[in-house]
Amino acid sequence: MSSPLIPPKGVWVPVPTFFQSPTPSTIQPALDIHAQQAHALFLADRGITGLVLLGSTGEAIHLTRSERSELISSVRSHLDKHGYPDYPIMAGVLTSGEIEETVQWLDDVASAGAQWGLVLVPGYFGNAAKQEDLVEWFRIIADRSKIPVLVYNYPGVTNGVVVQPETYPLLAQHAKIVGCKMSHGNVSHHVQVSLDPEIDHDKFRVFSGFGQQLGPIVSYGAAGVIDGMAAFYPKTVVRLFNLVSELDTGNVDQSIARDVKAEITRLQFVVSRAEEFVVRHGLVGIKEAVWRVTKLGIQGSGRLPIRGSLTDEEWEKARALFLKGIETEEAEVDWKKVTLPGVKEILG
């Protein structure tokens, strides 16, 4: 039996789902598969490590079972055709916690072409669920899943349930539980789990849901980020990750180490400031920025109850406050260089 596939380190994007314009005859707008495929290629071409399809940003709970499979398989086939065979795809699994439904969801995304399932921590009953019961639940899911799984801890949508740092070593003991995404701001939890000597970090990867934490957590062993802002400004986040990772190897020539640290500091500020746009405007803001920056999809695409857009005035105000710096970076960075090995090439 082969070992479970481990998700690669790097910058992943929780991809928004694209919808067509609503029509009078439909309750909810149809998927826009063409825009979905084009955006996936846009990200792959710019050095993004992998895609998270149908997570929270991807509005998985607003799609039917057949739509979820169609979206994943269409993205997979498009990437295959354009020179990205076996491109890393993780799929959100956002059930209420019923075991058979969760396993069925995992079976579906595996058949459609996802290599990993990002499984939301069950939180209907909030903190009434004990940590040891969460461990047992995930072990049962992993035992029955066709693909490896990651623990998705997003307290904001699970009644405040937080997987505690001491729980992760127990989860990591299972061969098919290969990582986690922490979508909360507790940097200490990220660092503790990333450094825990009881965890084999070659087999269990720690990702944050926030690019503003990238430098601090990757410097202390985290695998990377699954970052919504990188859906529209990917190159700068990739460049920051590569510089931090290269410095962490200890292979940076001392003659340029100070310059590398200074560049990391500068880029982390640029990224963190841009992330404020996402903090203030959420999913609607991410989709608005994707539309305005990449010219893909339509403005205000979404399914009820999450629809909406920014006016030109709102966009320009937010852009001036948060996005000017990263706009400049994206224009200046040669995407063909951001993934080259070696700091000198990355520094350009």
C-alpha cells in the first residue's frame, strides 16, 4: 500500500466560485465554468502551489452535489490540457458532521479529481464536542476516505469550536490525516503545532488561512498559507513565501542575508496591508477584486444569501487605503522568476 500523498508547501488559494448572471427562470444563477477554468489557469501560471476548490470562499454549501463534482472535474481537465497534469487540488468538505454524508462528499471530490479533502471541524453543537471526540470523528472519516484529509478549523463558521494545539499530535498520528488549515488569528497555535516535536512535519502540514501571518509562521515551520487575497494578487504572496522559505534553509549567502530580511519585512507589510481589504470586505470583496483585477467573471456574482458588489467609489476608497502597494508589486514582479530556486533570482 502506497503512502498517502502529502500536500506540498507553498501558497494555496481558496478559489471563489464563479456564477453567471441570474435569469428570471432560475432561483439561483448557474455556474460559470469558463471563468472558473480561466481563473485556475491564471493562478497556476503565476506560481500558486495549489487550489482549494469549494471551501468557504468557494461557497460549497450553495452548490448541489452534482455541481460540486462538475466544477472540480472541469478545473482538473482544463489544467491537464494546459500543461499542469496532477496540479494540486484540495476540495472543501463542509458537512454538518454526519459521518456517512462526509464520506460521500469525500468520495465525490476524489472521483472528480481532487487529491485531498479539507474537512471542516463539526461544530453544530459548538464546544459541547470534546477534543477527544473530534479526534475519534476525524479518525473514522480518514479511515473511510479514498483520499487523504486535512483538518479545517474555522471557528467563525463552527460555533467557535477550536482544535487545541495538544489535539493535533493525536490527529497527526493517523497516516491519512496529513495536515490542517487554521482559519483563526491565534499565531501561537500555528507556531506550537508547526514546531511540536511529537508531530512528523514531513507527513503533517500546517497552513494558515491568513497571508498576514505568512512570514511569522513559515519562519517557525508552517507549510504555508491558503490565502484569499492571492486569488487576485498572487505573485507578491508567492514571492514573500519563497524568500522566507529560502532564508529558513540557512543556505542564504551572508553577503545578501540582510537584504533578504529587509525585503521580507517590506513585502510582509505590503501583503498584510492588502489583506485588510479582505478583512473589511470579506467574500464579496474577494469576488469584486477578482473581477476588477483579472477581468474574469461578472460583477456581483453569487448565490443567495451572499450577493453584492462594491460601487466604484467604495472600490477606489478601499484600493487607495489597502491595495496600492501590492498593485505596484504585482506590476513589477516577473511571475516567471518568483518560483525560481535561489534567493538571488527571486530578489531579481
